[in-house]
Amino acid sequence: TVAHYYPLKKEMATFALYARHVAKNPVICDAHARNGFMGSLLASEGIKVYGLRDPQEKPNQIENFYDAKKYELKEATLTTSDQPFDVLFSSWMPSGLDDTDAIVAKQPNCST
């Protein structure tokens, strides 16, 4: 499968608007990116988005499904990545995983 759901363009535009309230030129981390599809849709809204894919995870049926001109997919986790971000996006957190400590440790932009 490509994704478990397909958001409306308006939903992605709204999320991008929220991100721009956090930072003028926000960087969004697409945690648990899987094949990059959802993060790539968000990057299509003119926001810098990069995805993290855990190299230990079972691959999707469609391994890569993103626009490489707008979106970068990295083989890393929140714990192993040193890439900063203002906003974290996770469309599908794996069951049993609690990344709260890793997110807080990154100190994303919390200003308004």
C-alpha cells in the first residue's frame, strides 16, 4: 500500500499554515516516514520536510513513494538523527513505540 489514508489538499495546506505559525520557514521532521508519501505531500505545500525511516523496520510494499525534488528521506530514527526541526509530523507511529523522550530531547521550536 502507498498509505493508510490520503489527506485532502486542504488538510495539508492547513498543517503547513500551522507550521508557519511555529517558524517563518519551518523545518518539519516526518517521523516514521515509511515510504515518504505523506511527508512528500506536505512538502508540496512549500515547506521543508525531511523524513526518517527506521532501517530496522519492515519495508512497505512500495518502498519509496515521494518527490525527491521536494522531500528527503533519511535512514535514521529520532534517537539517531542529528537533523534539527521546528515541527514533528507523524502520520503513523508504530504500535508500542513512545518517542516522547526523543522528541523532547531534540527541543523543537516551541515559540509562538
